[in-house]
Amino acid sequence: MTTKRKLIIGITLGVVLLAGLILVFRPAAPRSLAEAPSQYAQADGVRIHYKTVGKGRKALVFVHGFGCDMNVWGKQFEAFHDVDSLKLVFVDLPGYGGSDKPHTDYTLSYFASAVKAVVDVAAPGDELVLVGHSLGTPVCRQFCKDYPGRVTGLCDVDGVYCLYPPEDSPAEERNAYEAEVQAFASMFQGDSVDENIRLFVYSLAGENTPEEIGTYALEIMPRTPEYVAYSTMKNLIDPRWWAKEEGTIDVPSLIICTRNSGITEDNREQMEALYSHITYWELTTCGHFIQWEESEAFNSRLSDFINKTE
């Protein structure tokens, strides 16, 4: 065998061996959200914890609710992590989960800016579909308002709304509503905050809510620092975020809610006044964590919605 041929064979074998080593030592794809590696973005010096999987140009950005963290979206990781066209981005809002918890004013715009810091790094230029649960819904709505043109779809999962009576309503009606929301916010400060959060958790269960959901909520939600909890709630109810002149959300929107959360009979009409292009799904006995409790049906609805925003 000539030296030249030996050299070619040697190079070929070397390439094959190197490729084999790469395959052997390549990190295994995460099988669950918990296994996905943590990453961090910076928002005004605050570290925002996030995880991402997939390389698609359409990014689903998942934003959790009050007292929770990204792990409420575990069932969505399982359903969508291997869809080639998608990229999944899971965010811990500042003050929650693995993100920093500074002593600051936790406004909706502050949360929205943290989400933007993440997507600027994790999904720059990608088509964004925001998926917000509970508190995460007004955060996603605020993102749409603060960064117009960036979002192509919004999924509201049992979102929190402060639907103040119109300015021309009787003063007693408006005052009664303001007193009600102020009393709710005040539950999240003082010596009783831990117990009040626990009571709040119990109120979120439905007739058939699995025990594992309650276990998760009771474990993580009372960990919320009091200064974070109260600032979040105090700012959430601020009328400036809910002024009628703010206008509607003008992107395709999937609204998913449950009667268990105390919505009114005219909830659909109220949502149609807030969103220009609405797809509406209302459940009756499901608890607040719809994406977990009714994950199969939820994922199917979300998948259909994603396909329609192509």
C-alpha cells in the first residue's frame, strides 16, 4: 500500500473516530424542564433565570404567575420540546424562582422589561408567542404595550384582571371596587402573609385538581419574600395599568379561563373588549393551573393556536 493511500485511510479513520467521540460525549437532550440547563440574562444589573430548548424561529415564551416559577410549565415542555419549528423559552420573573430578588418596585413594566431582556438574548429576531399564566398574563399584555410590533400571538391562561368600573360610573361603585382590590393586596404584607398565601393557594383548586398541583403550590408560593409579594400585588392593582385609554391588544389572542376563578357571566364580552382578535375557551370545574390540570386539552388548543399564527 502506498504511503499516500495509507495517509488517506488514516485521515478517514481519524474523522470517523472523532465523530464517534462527539456522539458519545454530546450532552443528552433534556428529558424534562428540570433537566434543561439554566441560563441568565441581565436586566439593569438583575439576573433573570431562564431555560430554552429548540432551534425553531417561532419562540413560545412562558411566563408564570404570582408566587410560582417556570416549573408550572413542565407539561408544555413535554408536549412541545421536540417540535422542530419551535423554540421554547421559560422565564423566572425577577423576585421569583431562580432569578434575583432585589428590593425594588415590582411593576408590570418592570416584569415586562425582564422578559424582554431574556428574549433579546434567547430569541432575537424570532417570532414571539407569549404564554402567560395568572399574573403572567398582565405581564405579557404589558410587554405587548411597551414593545409594540414584537409579538405575533398571546395566550392568556386564567389571567388576572383589574376591571375597574368606567370613570362615569357612580362613585360608590368605583370606590367599592377600589376598596375590594386594596383589601386583597393588603393580604400580602404583615405577620399573616404566609398564612394568607396558603389560603390563597387553597382557593385556586378545582373539584378535581390533582394533589401534586397543590403540593407544588403550597411548597413554593409561601417562599415568596414579603417585600416581593406585596409590591407585586400593590402594583398589579394600580389603575394606570387598566385604564380604558390603553386600548385593546391587537394581536391574535387565545383566552383560556375557568369558572373556578370567579369570573363573571359576561367574561367573554369583557375579554372581547380587551383583545381585538380572540379565541375563547372556558372551563367549569378545572382549577387555576389549567396548563397542568388539563394539560392534554390545553396543549392541543395551544398547538392549534400556534399553527393559526403562522
